[in-house]
Amino acid sequence: MAQAHFNWMQLVPGVTHDNVHVATAAAVGTVLVVGAVAGRIALGSGPEAVLPASKFSLKGLYEMVVEFIVSIADMVIGEEQGRKFVPMFASIFFFVWFNNLIGLIPGMTPATDNLNTTFALGLFCFFMYNYYGIKEHGLHYVKQFMGPVLLLMPLMFVIEMISHLVRPLTLGLRLYGNIMADHTVISVFVGMFESMWFIPVPVIFYGMGIFVASMQAFVFTMLSMIYISLAISHDH
């Protein structure tokens, strides 16, 4: 039986190899809450709060990320509807992104390379877009599952139900597979060259790891936006 790799989170009392992903997710969540409070303090109050940051700062960093999320939400959902979902999308993006990036720290394992975490994120998105779909359309939301042709409604309902039910699984599997593969590749190449002190090769793969971690957070957030956009759309 293969020996489990050491993880810094296992130094926390009660954390074992079996639940290290839970501790990592909780630690990332705590950091995000502290960061959110710090960001709110950095925002200031009154006229100062609406003025863009004049230099690189915590306020400027938050403004940049929020503007990015707002622009994507406007494009996918629309300015009128999309902006009310920005806090949720920003939370999803930051949670996935920070969890992905933490795996680049030697001795740390990202919570997102555990299927329990990624499937839970998929379920969250599944319940939220159906909730907002029902909130927007009421019982008429069910009509989205039946298609435009009366004769094909029973068949379309079955197909649409299957399509929707597999979304949490596909969201979770996509994120899990990409993050696990990314960090496995980095671990292998860093291990191959660490004894040679050949720095450029590990640096290249760490750069690739940052790119993959960021891209997967973006893809997960974008798919969440698309699902909510489809759920609340009136073009059915």
C-alpha cells in the first residue's frame, strides 16, 4: 500500500489524511472571510469608497477582480440581471482559485483535487441555478424541460432531466481531473530536477500550474453563470 504524502494541514489536531481536504477548504474559507473584511475596510466610506484606487493596493486588487467578474456577468447574463449575482460568482471564483493555488505550495494539497469538494461545489451551483430559475419563473420553470414541440414533450423532459442531473457531476469531475493532473505533473517534474538544482524547469511548470489554477477557476465560474443565465432566461 502506497504511503500517504505529508501535508502541513495534518499538523492541525484532528486532521488526518482522510479529511485534510475539509481542513484545507475551511482554512481557505477563513482566509477569504478575513480578506473580505480587510477589503471592506480598505474600501473606506463616503466619497472615498467610490473613487478608484490610485496605486497598487488591496483596494485596487479587489476592484480589478470585481470589475472582471462584473464584465463577464454582464456579457453572459446581462447588465440588468447579472450584477445581482456578482457576490456569489466572486465567492465561487475566489474559493476555487485559492484552493487551486494552495496546491502549488510544497507540502500542501488543494481541496479541489478531492472529488468530495468539487462535487459539493457542483451541487451548490446545481441547487442555486434551479432555485433562481424557480424564483424567476415559478412553476413555469418546468416548461424549460419540455421543449417547444408538444408531441416530443415526454421525450424532451427525460433528456433535459438527465442533462441537468449530470451537471453537478460533470462540473465536479472537470475541476477535479484538471487540478489533480496539473499538480501531479508539477510534482513529478519538480521531483525530477530538485536534486540537480536546475531551477528553470520547475519554474516553467509552476507558471503553468498558476495558469491552470486560474483558468479552471474561471471556467467553473463561467459555467455557473451560463447555467443561471439559462435558468432565468425568458427566451424559452
